[in-house]
Amino acid sequence: MTDRLLADADLLPALTRIAEALERLAPPPAPRPDLDVADAFVWHPGPPPRLAPVTRVAAVDLVLLKGVERQKDILLENTLRFARGLPANNAMLWGARGMGKSSLVKAAHAQANAEAPRALALIEIHREEIRTLPELLNILRGGDRRCLVFCDDLSFEREDADYKALKSVLDGGIEGRPANVLFYATSNRRHLMPRDMIENERSSAINPGESVEEKVSLSDRFGLWIGFHNCDQDTFFAMIDGYAASFGLPIGQEELHRAAVEWSVTRGARSGRVAWQFVQDIAGRLGVRIHA
């Protein structure tokens, strides 16, 4: 017995060194970020993980977003409820390119903070980092400030399994979604995945129905589905006129519309993005400085 005790005592220093080495190898827990230093951040998973403050968000005033009045009302109401501490839904903004999906998210965030300063922190997570979303939520969990986590142009390609991680987060898992966090995403695809990817599952899976259902059900996790569609010429003119009035462009409406039609024809499209690009061009030609 004495020999065994001595042997155990000899092993103790070695075990202590091993334990200390493992502690040095293990990454330290991520510090809780100071969300009071800014109203917007960009998530960088690291290592080490961090939230980089954004001093100025590239946002368009809410009143300048034309042709999406119904979409604007729905998202703004949901965002303001969340900012006031009331129940609100995760939101998916999907549809036509350049119709103001991401601009609307940023404008709604700005409006919430205009009504109640520091009400919401906007946190952008890049599509390539979506697998680290659970880590971000764990850092934000239990914080005092309410956070709007935003992923722009979210979509998944063939052989991309990140959508499973997002499904788990949206469902909340065993911990549930943090009460102080809401998730908004934009996408050009209604179900976040290319149609050929879904069709391939129908043709090749052992149980096509279940396999397709697993993929398209991701979008069902969003409480709000807000669709955006291509605009007609009257709506395009309304966008142009709104910008021109806001920035005081010294040009008649008839001439402005004629130039806008020519611009849209050369671009082969009419959208909020095309309208904004046209206004930047015409303002430059007129020698007028405008803010982005």
C-alpha cells in the first residue's frame, strides 16, 4: 500500500503539468463585447472572436424607399415591437434584386434608434460565417442591449450543409433563441437554395419528399416572409422623384424622367438600386453633392 501511495505521489506533478498544458491550449472564453460603443457592428469569428464597431452605417432614409410601402410597414412594425421589448419574429426578405431589401433592414434599424436612442444594435454576419452564428448568439445571450443580427444575400449552394446550423438556431434548440436577439436575412431566392438543387433531391434521394422538405423547410423557420418584386415604370419614376426632391436636384421633372428612362434602358432593368445609381450620376452631372 505504501509503495502504491508513493507511486501516486510521483505521478501527481506530471498530471499537474499535463492539466496546465491543456488549459493553455484551450481557448479562453470569449469576452462579452461592449455594445454601447456603437449602434452597429460586424461579426468576426476570429480567433479571437470580436465585434468590430461601425461608426457610420451606409443607410438610406426610410422615406426615400419607394414602391415597397407594404413591405416597409410590415418590417418597421416588427422591428419597433422588438425594440420596445415586445414579441417579434425573425424575418426573411426575399425577391427581386435591387428593390431595397437590405436598405429596408438598415433603415428600420435607424428608425428604431431615432425613436429610442440606443434601442437596437445592428450586427452584420457575413454569409461565409453563418456556421458561427451559434457562437455569436452565445456571446450575445443574456446581454442588456437588444440586437438585430443581419445576414445580407443569404443563400446555400449544392453540398453546403450550413443551412442545418441555421435551422437549429432559428428553431432555438434546447436553449432557445436569446430573448435579446432577432435575426433578419435577405435573399434573392425564396427558399434560400437554387431550384436545381431542390429538383436534384427529388430525382436522386431515397425518400425524395423528406429530403426536399428538409431543405425548403428552412425558410419556414422565419416568422415573417416579405416578398419584393420588380417595379413598373411609374414606381421607378416615384423613386427618382423622391431622391430628386430630397437632394434638391435643379432639373425639371420631364427632363429628369427622360434621362431616367434612357438610364434604365442602358441598364436593362428598373429597380431601387438602378434609381439610386441614376440619381448619383445625374447629381454629379449637375454638380450637386449628395449624401449616401
